[in-house]
Amino acid sequence: MGNANGVSDMHEATATQRGISSMDATKGAGALDGKRYLESLRDGREVWYRGKRVDDVTTYPEFAEMAKSIARIYDMQHVPETRDVMTYEQDNGLRASYSYFLPTEPEHLLRRRRNTEVWVREVFGMCGRLPDFCASMVIGYYDIRHELAKLSPDLAKNTETYLKYARDHDLCLSHGLHDPCMDKSLRPSQDPDRCVRVIKERDDGIVVRGARFNTFGIFSNEILISPTYMFTEDEAEFALWFTVPCNAPGLKQVAREVFSGRNPMDHPVSARFDEVDSLAIFDDVFIPWERVFLYREPLAANRLFRGNVMSWASYAGSVLTQLRMEILVAVAHLLATTSGVDKRPNVVSTLGEMCTYLSLARSNLRAGEVDCIRTPGGHYRTAAAPERRALVTMVSERFVELVEHIGTSSLIFLPTAEDWTAPELKKHLDIYMRGKGTSPIDRYKLCRLAWDLTGDGYGGRQQLYERLHSGDPTMVVQNAYRRFDLSAGIELVTKFLDLERPVADTSR
């Protein structure tokens, strides 16, 4: 039963019994390996799939393959070939992931990027919310601790405590992306269920209710919540930044239909790298104060998150996006060459267009590193580049279209992996699945990969995610214009024409 505030007494009591109310004060073991990672997911979390509760995400058939894929990457933190690329030794003797490394010199950004590159390559550029991405958000929280201290010194200190805790335990994190898509014509104050909100304040913490869309949450240790909605001053109960363990009482994750569990020959990426989106439901979840970074500060929440915290995470996101573009260009090229159309002018033009977009993405990322800035928090991050996100928004759908344009019907009329094992069919497939300079089976694998990346439900999900996860594409592109520095060009034109003053308002 709930109390007078509608809060579940059972959840509050259970939180105390299970120790969720405070972070583990014991010394962490440093960089995770695969075994410890999988064990950390067996914590009693409440995950639902197709109306049934999942007892163990590491062994459940629909989720096990992805969990194993992430465990394999954590194991790479301990092998000689990648150990020093992915981890470093702290002053306390623990090795820590470069995902949690504080860049105090410009060249430190490259250390972070090399670690990110390992992560994204090992998932073939398919997972948009890897642990490395969300660890960067924790760096972002810590980097603006001086701003948070103006609002609440105690909560600002939490960013430092949590960074150390997350780093020493090598927490695998995810974050609540957006609010549920309900009636968007209503403000949160008109429909409180639209956004996660505080419903009770206690001496030891707060109780929250609501829901968030989440990616990778069922495979993570904790979820970061920082709303992206632009709140007004009278909507303070929604302006919260906090983190919550995935096994917190009252937290339910309802997973979408998965793409895993299929034959990896037919679905080479979706069978292995489905990061799984879910609806995270906060059914009166207790959050101790030590896990709260910002509280009831709507204007500060609006100002600090996208322009500061997410600037750190976007660096990792850009590395992944660049690799994804490289993969799609390579797939398009291989489709063209094995189809014998790689010399046709229209195909060459298509490939040239894709290479141009890829080159722009590479150059922009490198420019962000070269023009990196030293933040007021004392760290170096890439220069803010809204046009980087705008470019991805503009070309993600175009890339899929161009791959389909080159692959044409060869991406549709495909047999299945089982057909290759039937002797009476294989002799025909060996004839009619041939390509230029390749074996029939290799040509089949290439076409299947292209379909998995573009036309299959998995590919559709990937493209939709890439194009929309930063918000309305129109607004993203508009923001690139609004934040672009035009001053040098305006000054040049003004001087050339000997204008007494600018002929138009330059504010945007």
C-alpha cells in the first residue's frame, strides 16, 4: 500500500534492506573483466520481456548474446594487446578504464579516443550507447561541478564522489534518453506523467515516479537520468539529475522486441549486437541524496546539460558514427565491385558522395580535437560542434538510400542460411549467387550484411536512432546555424562594401 503521498512503503523498506540507499563504500576492483561484468548483472533487477519477468539477462536466450559480446570487450581490458590502450594505472594502484579518464592535457583526448575506437570496432559500430558513451557523461557532470556548486555545494560534491565510485568499480552505465512519447501538446505541469518527477522529499533522499526511454539499460549496472526537456521555472519537480542502480526497488525495464536469436549467417550484426531499447518505469523509486547531482533547478538543467554534459558524450558518439559511416561506404563499394557495376558513372558518383560525407565527418572530428578547449572545470574537451550532429542527421538516411541504390534487388531476393545446407539447392545457389571476383557464399554474406544494416528491421531501427536520437532533425540543423560563428565573414563583407553598420540583425 502507498502512504499519504502515494509512495510505496514496500519499496522504501526494501531499499534499506538491500543497501540500495548508499553506494558501496568498499574499494572497487578497478577495470572490469568479462566474468565480473556478467556477475554484476545478476543482481535481482526487474526486466520484462513479452509479458514475462526475466530472471537472468546473461542467460536469457534473447539477451545472452549481447551480454557475452560486452563481456568479451571487458576481457580485452586485461589482454596485453589492448590493456594499455583501454586502461591506465591510477595513483591508488587500481587500473581504470580510459572511459573515466580526466583529460588535463590536449593530447589526453587521443587516449580517450583510442579506447573508444576499441569499443566501437568490437561492436561493428552498431551500439550507440556503449558504456564508454555514458562514462563520458559522468566526466561531464564532474567538469561542471563549479556551476553545480552555485546551486548546491553538497550536490556538486556528489559528482566527485560518484566519478571516483564509478571509475574504481568500472561501472557499466546507460542513460534515460527521452520521455515517453505521450501527448506532446501538454506541458509536464499539465500531465505530470510525461516526465520523471520527484513526488516526495526525505531527509535521506527523494522518491521519483515516471518513465524514460532507455537504451542498453538491461545490460548496465546503473542508469543516469538527466532530462532534455526545456522546463519552465514552475516545473521544478521535473528538473532532476540523478543515477540509479538497475536493481533499485520499483525500477522496471520493459524491453522492446529483440532482433537477436536469429541465424548469424543471415543476420550477421543483429544476431550479435542488439543493445535493446526499453521503457524504464520508476514506480516510486527511492534515490539517496548522494546520487543526486541537480535538484529542482529547471533553468540550470536546461542550460547545463546539452551544452556541457553532452558535449563530452558527443565525442564518443562521433567516433562511433564515423566508424558506422566507414562500414557503410565499404559495404557499398564491395556491393558495387562484386556486382560488376563499380565503373558505371552513376555508381561511381554515388560512392563519391558517400566518401565526401565520410571525409567531412573525419575532418570535423579531427578539427574538434585540434581546436579543443580548456573548460572552466580544468579539463580539455573537443570544441562544441553542433554541425557534427547536424551532418549525421542530414546524411544517415541518405547513406542507407545510397547503399540500397547500389545493392538494388540483390538485397531482397536472398535465400536463407539453411538453404546452403540442402544439397539439392546448393548446386543451384553456387551458380546463381555468383559475383565478380568472389565466391557465391561470400557474395551471399555481403548481401546479407547490407540487408541487415539497411533494409531489415534492425537496420531500420539503427537508421531511425541515428537520425532522431538528438531530437527533431530540423531543430538540430537550425541549431548548427544559430551556433555557428559568422563574425569573420560578416566583418569581411562589411569592410569590402564599406558599410556603416550591418544591414541586418545578426542575432540568431
